[in-house]
Amino acid sequence: MLRPNPIGSNNSISIDKLILGGKRIMDIERILQTGETQSVEFKKSLSQKKEGCKALCGMLNTEIGAGMVFFGISPENDVVGIGGNLDSAQRTLAQHIQQKFDPSIVCSIKIEDYKDKKILVLSAKRANDVSCYEYDGRVFIKEGSTKRYLSAQEKKSLNNRKFDEINYLELGENELEDKLSKVFIQKNKYLEIHVLNNLFTQIFSFIKKERNNFSDKSLLIDNLNKVFIPYLNRIFIIWKVSNDYDTFDFAERMTDSLHKLYVDVFVDLDFDKLNGIFDVFWIQSKIIFIVYCMGAYSILQDKPNFAKLLINRANPFIEDGSEYEFAKNLSWFFYIIVKLIEKKLLIKKSICHTVLGFLENNNTVLDVFSGIEKLSDKLCQFDYFQCINEVITKVILGEEKYYDTVCFPSFGSFHMKMTEPFIEEIIKSYDQGKWIPKISKSQLILAIKSLDENVKNTFDKVYGPWEKGEWDSTIIKDFMKND
């Protein structure tokens, strides 16, 4: 049964009314009275099957998204009927449709009787996950009772039509995953870019709107907690789905957009004019918190290439001569941690503890990790991952002289228990460039020791002397012995 859709003029009938009751008896009389419309086409004979298929393609690409082609009725609404081997004719038409339509359509091919004459009825509707169809390499559209093929630009607009109407930030999490899955399954890079642009345009619009609506900082932050945090949750879900579907290019563009948001809330939105009412750091820190969750998920899924996209992002908005000028080309994580310390907002001097505090009662993220324990482990492992990469690229392989100025290892006293499984993974693959750049064994040992010492020094400053003890992992112990 085709879904009901209005067609033609005020005198036209809807497609569902072309079929009476449950017996599929075609109301040919009403069809003949109405004539050809945007969703009904007449063809005199099956020799016009190509023209008929073009018409069906054009009908499926309209807003209505459904149509019927009647073979055996002339353009003048006269029933002439079709003859010959009708079983063979149906099979031939079905094969032609299968070969010529892209993507494939699900259609109905039926033979109807009308006053001792046979009419072949071809009908179909557009699938929910398809934006447009091509027939024989071209996209057709039917306008009224005429059809034409589309230009490349019109085809792009048609492809984007159903996605333009979606506000991804307002979808429920399951619905969001479903919509994105349909985008990624198409493997259409243009469409992925379009969806991503729409997503971040919506976020920027929201921030600008909230900035202008609230003059009271406390009210503004309260409203951001209610609305912006759920938006960040949607970003996390989008990252999750991009990892699940291995859409690396999409994830890369998404990270670029997220970093641009992080930078532009300080620059392009010109928050200085608000005389300090809007706390830019509030947004920046929450972005970093959700990025940590994104990184933790990539660690969980063993996706090093995705995790690497999130690190080595700088702070270009910092002006020369600023007290934070030293962090201009350092990691966005390092900058935020320094700012959190300055504002006394870093819980237990640990970014991992601070993120967990931010995620309290946040079921969107917690459910993905099946609880707080696994999330805590993966957050610490992501923190270790970004820190050891900073140490290797900027000190061991770079020109920085001091380990403690390139990262702030904030996994604290828990790092032995939580990061050992991840350090084992690094040791197993250090010469393959999987989690870290390809380096020698001695360079990796130096990196692990340096980072370990940095952790100890950080802990000593906060909690007093810390007896680190030995590694529990025999893999790590054996590896470090061969220094």
C-alpha cells in the first residue's frame, strides 16, 4: 500500500485512494477522470518503458515522493490496453528497473483489468533514507505533468533536502544515531560535510542567541547548563557513531570544527564587548571535557587514528604579551588545565576527576561506557596517551627542553592501576607508530620514565611525598629493565 500523498490540483485524488479497500481493485474510472498529474503518468504501450521509468524517477524525486505509471492508457486518457505475454513483460520491466535505477527502488508491478483490457501499473515510493534517485545516470524530477532532468547544483540541493530539515541537536540520542547511520551508509562525502556544517552552524547560532538574551551572567550560565551541555552530549554521540562506522574524514572535519568553536568563542564572537559578563572559559572548558570523553571512547574502541585527531590542537587566540603566551602553541588541554588551576576548579589536581565531576548524572556518556569505572579508566588512558605524545613529539623528537612545560599529567595516584594496560599496548606497538610516533626502544623508555617522574612530582606538590612503588605489569617491568 502506498503512503497517502496529495497530488495534482484541487480536483485530484490521493494515491492511497487509487486502491479500494483491501482487495487492491484499481479505481480506473477516477484515474481517467483526473488524468495525468505530478504523481500519475500514462503511457500508451510498453514500448515506452524508458519514458515511463523517467517519469517514475521524476515522481519519486518530488516532495510527494511517490508515483504511478499506467501502461495501456494514452495521454488523451483513452484505455487502449496492452497485449502479448504479460508475465514476460513484467519480468522484463522489473529487470530494466533493477539495472537502471540508483539507488535501487522497491516497486510494484501489477496487471489490472478494465473493460476487457489489460493495464500494467508500475508504482513506487521513495525510501525514507533516500534523498533522490537516478535513472540511467540522470536525476529527473516531475513538475506538474511534465518532467526534466536536473543540473548538478539542483541535484546537490535535492540530496541535501531531507537533511536540511533536521535539527541534529534536538534529536533524541537513539534517533540521532539512526539518522547519522543513514548518512554514513551512503558514503557521500558531500552530504557528510553538509550535515557537519549544519550542526556547527546551529551551535554557533545558539551561543550568539544566548549571549544576546542574557545580561545576567548567572542566568546565562544556568541556561547554558540546561541547553549547551545537551548539545555537547550530541557531539559526543556523533563522535561515537563516526568511530563505529570508521568515517575518519568526517571525524577529522568534526575535530577541526570543534577546535574552531573552541577558538572562535574567544575571537569571532567578540565577547569582550560584554565587559566580562560572558565567561568564555566556561564554554572552552566544557568543550575540552567532552573532547576527553571522545578520546576515551576512541581508546575504548582501539581507534588510535581517531584519538590522534584530538591532540596537537593549539591556542591561536592568545595574544602576544599575554600572561598565557607560553601556551599559544601548546595543547588546548594544557591551556585549559592551567586555567582550571588558576580558578581553583581542577578537582584533586586531576583533569580526569574534573571531567568525571562534570559528567555526574550524565547518562548519555556513562551509558556508552557501561558505568563510571570503565569511563574513569579510559579517561586516564586518554590523558596518558596525549601526554606521552606531547613528550615524544615536542621534547624527544622536537626542540622543547623541559618535559613539564608540554603537558600536565593529571591521572595522579591512580595512573599505575588505570594506565598500565594502555602502556602495555604502547610497548607492543611502539615500532609500528600505532599509538605514538615511531621511535626507538630507548626513546620510549625515556618517554615513559620522564612522564612517570612528572606524575610523581605533580603528586608530591599536591599531596606530599608519594612512594610510587613498582609496576604490577611484568610486560612493563621487563621492558623498562632493558634500558
